[in-house]
Amino acid sequence: MGVRLALSAAILALLLPSAAAARSVPHDFYGMVYDGSVTSAPADVQSAQFSRMARSGVETLRTVFSWSDAQPVQGGPIDFTHTDLLVGEAAAHRIDLLPVVLYAPPWARRDSSLFNSPPSDNAGYTAYLQALVARYGPSGSFWAANPALPKRPLRTWQVWNEPQLRFQWNAPGFAHDYGQLLQASYKTLKAADPGCTVVLAGATNLSWQIIAQLYKQGGIHGFFDVVAVHPYTATPPHVARIVQLVRRVMRSHHDARVPIWITELGFPASKGKVRSKNTLQTTPRVAASRLTKTYTLLARKRLVSRVYWYTWSSSYRGPDIFSFSGLFRFNGGLFHPQRQLVAYVKSARKHEGCVKKSTGGCR
């Protein structure tokens, strides 16, 4: 009970106004991953969370745009219902979206029985990208149909996620084949919106080696605007070290000036909850401390220009350690704040220099 009261008091303190300070990080430095059951919650529930994210300092949101869900039938129309909701809420709360365009529908997979199969060819995937730009880009039909919303076109796109993992790209030869998909996607996106930003798929584990492999076997040089890294590790200094190793590889391939974003970062608070030997596991208290120290370190060193925390809400149950990563525990009912939420909001307010409103911007 004492822990709950202390947490409630800390959250109450965050609601009080504080003196403004100078901003010390780029805009969109404080990002958030939005996934799991909340993404299928009723529209009013999601709207409340977007408002809460904006007040918490979230300026950019990374979420999946599923090609599989949008076009389940070959040659059929694209259903924008889910993505319309996300784009509309993000615009209303002045949160920038980073869509991860992911998952081929069964008819477009190499192996129709595998949800994580890569596309059988690149044309279907790039056609979906083209449709997304036509819907949400600078001249997108979504903005014409919703004139009451602030117009915030989507101009940043992440091509797939962690293709080096069989969980996300269940086929051999990922480096060459992903490189081909990236090249086709880059050409399509730049033709549709020359000013857009193309983000490389997030590289995790030995990410610097993965990116070196993509350069060598995938021919990726010149076909992305941002490198994405997922430095899952147990300590804040190791996060910084991973980014430095990635930068070294980029420098050797003449990409020293290309930005690096951390598109996933987290410290699962699953210790004592899940039977696992994974060294990432820790307690909620330590996870909150590591969050604070990592954001402080990355802001000071200026190694990256965006950091997306994994994740906004998670179930806090089951065998997966990453189910214990959310700033909130959510199982389809109420949202229960965790220690990491307090740490995130304090950190964002410190480095953004103000308390945020639910519609973005400082109070």
C-alpha cells in the first residue's frame, strides 16, 4: 500500500505547474511506441491516451501500419479505418507519427501460413506505401476530408522492423532481400513525396554488425535518411556505446552525417514475475532509474535525435518479459500507472523545458 501511495503522490505532483526552463533536446526527442491491446481499444479510450501522452511530453509516436490488416484481399480496396484513427488523434494532439509499415497479407507473403513472412515481391508493399502517402501525405485525401483537424501530413516512414529477427522476417537471406525492399520503398516514397524521410528498419542485438551486413549484402547506402537502432541492454552507458559502434560503421560507409534514431528502448520490469535468464530483466524501481539516466546521458552526449520508449502500455502478465515494459499496465480495463511513467514525465519536462498541454505545446 505504501508503494501505491508514494506513486500516487508522485503522479499528483506531476500535475502541478512548474517553472519553465530552456529546452535542451531537439523537438521529437521524446518518443513513444504505441502497440499492444490499446491499439484495438475503443476510439474514446484511445483518444484519452493520446491526450495523456501529449501531457506526458510525448512529441512523436511510433506505431504499426499493418498492410495485412489494411488489404486482406488481393486487388481489394485498402481499409484506412485504423490508420485514420491514429492519424486523426495524433494531429489533434500535435504528436508526430512514425509509422512502421509492416506485415504482408497472406496473399502477398512468400509463405502464406506465416504472419511474419516477408513479401513475395516488393511491388505490393510499395503500392501500399504509395497509397499511404496519397492518403496522409502533404496532398493527402485524409486532410481534405477532415478540414477541422490541424494539418500534419505524414512525411516520415519506417520500412519494416527488425528484419534480422525471424520473429519479424521469417526467411533466410534477410540482408540482401531487405536491402531490395528498402531500395524499392525509398524510390517509391521519394517519387510520391520528395521531401519525406525514410527510416531504416530498427536493428537490435549486435546492431552495429547487422547494419554492417546490410551495407555489404543489402546495398543500403543511399537508400535511407535515418538509421534506426534498438539498443536493448542492461545499462545506460551500454546504450550509448551501442550507438557509438553503429556510428563507427556508418562512418566507414560514408554516412557519418546521417542521423541515428533509437526507435525502441526499454528495460522490462519483469524480474520476479517471469521465469527467464534474460539479463534485461529488472525491477520497476530500477527500470525507472535507468530510464532517467539513459535519457539524461543521450541528451548530454547528443548521439541521437529521437528516442522512442518501449512502450506506452502493456499487460504486465504472461511469459514475455517485454509485457512488463509499459508506462501503464493495461489489460482492457483501466490504465494503471507504473513507476516508469513518473520517470518519463519528469525527464521530458526537464529537457523539453516546460509542462505540456493535451493538445501539444507548452502551458
